Amino acid sequence: MAAPTYPLNHPSTPAFTNSSWRLVRSNGISESPFTGKQQVYEYDYALWEAEISLPPMLRSQAAAWCAFFMKLHGQRGTFLLGDPDAESAQGTITGSNTLSANASVGDFTLTISSGQNSITGIFKAGDYVQLGTAATSKLYMVVDDADSNSSGIVSVQIEPKVKTAVSSGGSVVVANPRALMRMSGDELGWSTDQVSKYGITFACKEAF
């Protein structure tokens, strides 16, 4: 029998009852004990983390989630996950969009060909975009409102900075953007109560 092929897609139902998202960074800081003056060095580390809770469910629904966990092999496997409250943009951006210039590692700006000319607020701060697909998927947040010009080009400020280079013409996903994730630990399980209702909560972090 063949081993699982990653990344997996998690079951589509039921909807999450709670989700907690954050971007974890790493900074080095030193402080003088005499003057209080601080020096800060920012490292490249910037990974998404999430905790997800599912509603109580019967085995007929829970079984698909249990099987999903089994196929992950703990932290070995990967899957795609996005912020469930941000599956669509707040701005007017829709459809198929591509990069109109190369996105290099370390860039904080994406130049996107939207096909929507002279639109104010085509992106809103807090929108997400995804670069790459499947195992190359990377998730970024738009941090400033952005407008498209008369040619449909929009310059978007993002966080964190670009982690993997993408060439001009690469797809920019704005509908249900997702990151490549793996579980935070190797112990994956669930609980049931006296009426066979399953309770499932899990934690994961970006795979990079």
C-alpha cells in the first residue's frame, strides 16, 4: 500500500467552532544594565501558528478527521490550512490574479496584475494572499489598503516578507488562501463522552 501523498486537505465539515491564529517571530534583544539602551536584531524566523477546535460530533463525521490525523504521521505530514474567517478578501479583488514582477526572497511588496482597472480599495489591510500551490504554498497578510492603477496593476505591502521566490506570472490566490502546515506535536488524538460525541482540538504550525 502506498504511503500518503502530502500535503493533505483536511475534511471540509464540520466548520471550526474556534480558531486562534498568530505569526511567531524571533528577535534577539540586549539591554544595557547601566543606561537601559536596547539593541534589537530581527531574525528571518516568521511562521504561522494556529489552534483549531471542532464542534462536538458523532462518529459519522469524526471518523474522517481521525483518519486525517492518522495519515499525517505526526509532524511528518503536511496539510493546507487558512484562516477560516478570511476565506474571501475585504477588498474588491476577485478572480485570477498573477504577479506582474518577480517576488524575491526578502521582499515586502508584491506587484500584482489584477485585471481590475482603477479600483480604490482593491485590497484592504488584513486581507490574505497565497503564493505557490500545494507543497510550495505560502501565506501572507496585506498590511496596507491598496488601489489598482489604470492598467490593473496593484502594489501590495505584505507581512511577513517573501520566503520563497516566485517568478512574474505566478498565481496569486485571493479566495481561500492557505499555508502549508504541519502538526505541532506527534501525539494526535480525540476524546468521546458518554453519548459518543467526539471532541477534537489540534495545534499546528507553518511547514517551511
